[in-house]
Amino acid sequence: MSDIAVKTKDVTPQVSGAARAPDALEARLEALSLPRGGFTAAARRDALSRLRDMGLPGPRDEYWRYTDPRPFNAPLPQPVPLVTDAGPALFDDLDRLKLVFVDGVFDAAASDDAELEGVQIETLAAVDEATGDHWAASLYGVLETAGQVPVRRPFAALNTAAARDGVLIRVTGRPSKPVHVIHRRASADADALWHHVVRVEEGAELTLLETGMSGARSNGVIEVDLAKGARLHHITAKRAADQKLGLSHLFARVAAEAQLKSFALSVNGRLMRQEGVIDIAGDDAVAHIAAAVLGDGDEGPFHQDDTVFITHGAERCESRQVFKKVLKNGAEGVFQGKILVKQGAQKTDGYQISQALLLDERSQFLAKPELEIYADDVKCSHGSTTGALDETALFYLRSRGVPKARAIVFLVLSFLADALEEVEDEGLRERIHERLEAWLTDRAQG
Amino acid sequence: MLKIDNLHVKLEEEDKQILKGLSLEVPAGQVHAIMGPNGSGKSTLSYVLSGRDGYEVTEGAASLDGQDLLEMEPEERASAGLFLAFQYPVEIPGVGNMTFLRTAMNAQRKARGEEELSSGEFLKLVRAKAAELHISPDMLKRPVNVGFSGGEKKRNEILQMAMLAPRMCIMDETDSGLDVDAMRLVADGVNALRAPDRSFLVITHYQRLLNHIQPDVVHIMAEGRIVKTGGPELALQVEKEGYGDLLAEAG
Ligand SMILES: Nc1ncnc2c1ncn2[C@@H]1O[C@H](COP(=O)(O)OP(=O)(O)OP(=O)(O)O)[C@@H](O)[C@H]1O
Ligand SMILES: [Mg+2]
């Protein structure tokens, strides 16, 4: 781990979109039905023209160096069979307000009434056409656009242009329970695009849970705007039964004294990329982003990519990135994480750690940690490690009578502990831990 | 109970012989001590007996109640009744002490075809044993050995031993790093476990522990072999004179 207390500088390679075949993009757009939109209409048109300017990522795109964009570029996804017996979902027995999306489209019948004190919940498709003016109009596609600099994120622009549905949440108080967005699949070949907008007003607070995946391929965007002193806990979980192809972007703007805590759990899958773009814009704000990933290449190729960009633009702010990946049977994990400290963002406290536990020699982890600092009084550190199981610890556990497979489960949980710690709510954290432990133990017994 | 016969062990990775024809027998109900200079192979012996990877047995045998130990996996040896209190107990962040202990106990019981312990029974037992060893409920809740002081780690080893109730207990320098009171606690814990069908092999550098845990037999180990065996007076001699004369006499 290196500690860097003063200026360091590096350059993120820029790639121009001009070289890309426009035909591929047109074919991609052709396969989608682009909604015209009501209050989002202008944002959608703008996104489309920005997308045409930047094009789809190509094989030489630096930002897509470790992850193959082609499955996301293809006009249609490969069909993925539906999993019928998925077992109980992670937060099934929790008191929460449930919102169900099927292949990216809201399913009112399967959802709870959107009545919860301190929060106003609507769905994009329901209000977009009808409303000419909406609070979300000042955010839809706006944070996404801001997040296109300095790195282009074409799939996010594609999402803004083409998203069919999503949830619009405006938090004005402290609701008594979490809001839980559940993604389900109903067709083997759906191309799901959803776009959420969350605005947490001054001093308000929300826990937003999001589980499951949709479609044979999914593209999700969530734009989060936190006002002064606002708090959002965002917890996402994708599990083996949701296994497929997915891409998501979190765009967040964090005002003074506000706190964003984002945690993502991914258990298997095929090809997944999660991008987090966080703009810390007000003094004394906090942003944490963490993930725990379990990848097993045994059930087909596994590739999971976390790409994070945190910008510190204010004083005395804290950011933490904690990414842990457990990989086996040829699974691949990627982490690209950057902390950019702008001029004047004094007393920044930036921390980043990405670690992989490789359970065999075929698996691999690629990490690209970056710091770019233009302020002189900051504390930033980053570190990345790749390691195998600790043989001494494994022997210690086995010497007490714990069978090898179970001992490995203990060590995997031990490895993930720092990431799970980022789930602030103890009840939720324990629930995730227990579920993970049960799942791992179950598999260990084969 | 424990029978080691002409054991030769080398490192798997290097051409380095560590145990060079070690023989030893601990009958049921007895306490044997092993003393010996640094690097003589005491910890290696304890690791080989409990099944750690990285060693290759080139000759000889080791058995527990006639069962060939060397053929078994570490967890099988544990279920068969072997326990090693580590010289350096291992920290495992993110795994609760209690969860670990309960999993270990029930895994052993299952392996032996016994009923698993309910969580109520387990809790009652662990609280009682922990109190005897002055291990706080807070330490029980913490991750395995994380943030424990050196002495606390050693007491935690004895707690595990008391809970798992093995028949053959090997203790590798459990007294190192213990203060006077903690040493007494540990010795009391061990003495409470003494039974006609349970044996101990106590590795130590200091005679003092043996004042608290009276050994039946003391072995002196040097360069991978037992070079002298005698009664408790042998430990007193080491304490007074060091190893010089003893080794010269044996060598
Ligand atoms: N994995 C290993 N790699 C290299 N050398 C080793 C290894 N394990 C043991 N040795 C060597 O074997 C010898 C015996 O070591 P061991 O730890 O068994 O000694 P010991 O009698 O327990 O010593 P101490 O009293 O200091 O605890 C030493 O010279 C040690 O360096
Ligand atoms: Mg030793």
C-alpha cells in the first residue's frame, strides 16, 4: 500500500469515438424502441446525439481495455434461459416497500402501494408522457451528462436515450423502512434498460435496496442527487440465479455534509460491469463505495468489472473505495478506480483498496488504481493486492476439526469482511453475511 | 495413546531434514514435557503430528491409539482426538470466535457420529469454560484472535482445548508470553482436564510451567531427536545448567 500525501499526477488516456463504425451503433439503436419521452424528451434527444458523437466502445478503447464491450455492443443479447427455482431472495422477509420491475418494466400488481411517509415514489413510464414538468427533469440525464467528462460512458448515454422505465424517488424525510427495487426476468431474450432518479432533500435519509437482474442483458442507470446533509444507503445484490449479462452506472452528486454509502454484492454472473461516478461537490461530505464479488467460472465464463471515478471538488471530504473479489475456476475480476482531487479540495481524505482472493491459478484479477491530485494538503492512499488462500489459517481451522471445504468458506468470508463492513446497518449486514455463509456452505458441501 | 517411532521428516520444498529418527511414546493419562534448544524441531514435530502441509515424512510412523495419524487429513486427526495449541495462534478477521468454535465442535461430533450440540447447550458450555479462563464475553464475540494480546491468544487456545475435549493434547510453548497469573489460569485449565484417558505433550522452554503442570516424563530434544528422557528433575537440571552438558553427554 502506498501513501501519497502530496501531488501526483497522471493522465487518463483519451480515446476518440470518431474511428468507430457508425453502422454498429445504428444497428444497436435500430433494435431498441426509443421512447419519445415527456419531461425527459429533451434529455433523450440530447443523449442520442451525444451517443452518436462518441460511438460505441471499440477494442482499442482504453477504458474498455480489460472488459470486452462486444456483448454490450451487439444489437441483440444472446438469449439466456430463465431460472425457475431461484429460492428465496435476500431481503424477502424484511419489512420494506417493494417495487417490482420485470425485464426493466414496472409491475404494479406485484408491487406494494407506493405509500410511505417521507418519500414520494413514482415510476418513469407512468409519469413521463403525462407530465410536462417534473422535479426529476432537472436530474434525468443531467448527472449522466456531467459524468461523461473526462471519460466517455456511451452505454450510459444509450440508457438515457432509450430507458423504458425506472423509479423516481424524492425523499423529504426519514421513511420508516427501506425501499426495495426487485428486478425479475420474464423473457429469455429481453434487452432491459431502466433508469432511476433519486433526490434526497436536505437532511433526509433513505435506504434503497436493489436485487436481482432483468432481461437477458441489462443496462441500468441510477442518478443520485444528495442535498446538504442528506443520506443515501444503496445496497445492491445480484446472485447466481440472476446470472447473465449486465451493465450499470451510478452517477452521484454529493452536496455538503451529505453521505452516500453504496455497497454491491455480486454472486456469479457471466459478464458484468458496474461503474460508479461520484462527484463530491460540497464540503464535509462522505462517499463510500464498496463491493463484494464471488465469481466461479465453472458454470461458464465469468468476468466482473468495477470501474469507479470519484472526484473531490470540496474541502474536508472523505471517500472510501473497498472492493473485494473471490475468484475461482478461471474467473476474471477487474477493478479500475480513480480518485481525482481538484485544486482547492484541501483536507481530502481518500482511500481506495482493491483485493482479490484467487482460489486457483487459472483465475485472474486486473487492477488499475489511479490517483490524480491537484491540492497540496490531502491524504490519499490506494492499494491493490492479489493473493491465494492463507495456508496457515487454513491449517489452523482444519486442526480444530473444521473440514477443508468449510474452512475455505470461513476464509472467504474473512476476506470479504472489510467490504461487508461498509454496510452500515447492522441488521442488513448480518443478513447479507448469513445469506452468503449459507450459500457458500451449501456449495462447499457440493 | 501417542506412539512415534523413528520419525524422519524433511521439508517438502527444500532438501532440509528436520526430524531425524524421533521416537516417543505417551501412555494414556500421562503428561510428557519436551524441552530443547531453539530450532531443534519441536514445533515441526507438533505440525507433522497434526497434519500441516509442507513436510514430507521420509521414514517412521506416528499413531494415536493404533490409528495411523500420518494417513489422515488434519480435520480427521482432530476428530480422532488430537489437539494442537499453537505456538503462534492465527488471527482470522471476520470470523467470530464463537461461530468458529461451534462449527469445529459440531464438525467433530458429526465426524464421530455423535449428536450435534444445540446453540443453547453450546452457549452454556462456552460461557462457563471462558469464565474459568477469565476470557470475557466480549472476547468470545470478537473475530478469532483478532486484537487479542499474546497472552489472550494463548488462553483462547486453552479455551478451544477445553471445549473440544481432545484425548491427546499437544501444547507448543503455551506458557510463552503469559504473565504469572495467566500461567496459573492456564495450568489450572490443563490440570482440570487431566484424566486417565487423556494425555498431554507439553513443549516448553521453562521449568516454571512444570511446577504447575507436573509432568510424568521429561524429554530433551536436540537436532530432530530425543536425546534424553527422564523425570521432572531433568527440567530442573535444564533450568539450572542449560543444555550444554546434557547435549555433550548425549552427543
Ligand atoms: N517451513 C520451513 N522452512 C524453512 N525452514 C524451516 C521450516 N520449518 C522449520 N524450519 C526449520 O527447521 C528447524 C526446526 O524448526 P522448529 O520451528 O520446529 O523449531 P523449534 O524447536 O520449535 O524452535 P523454537 O524453540 O524456537 O520454537 C529450524 O531450523 C527452522 O528454521
Ligand atoms: Mg517452536
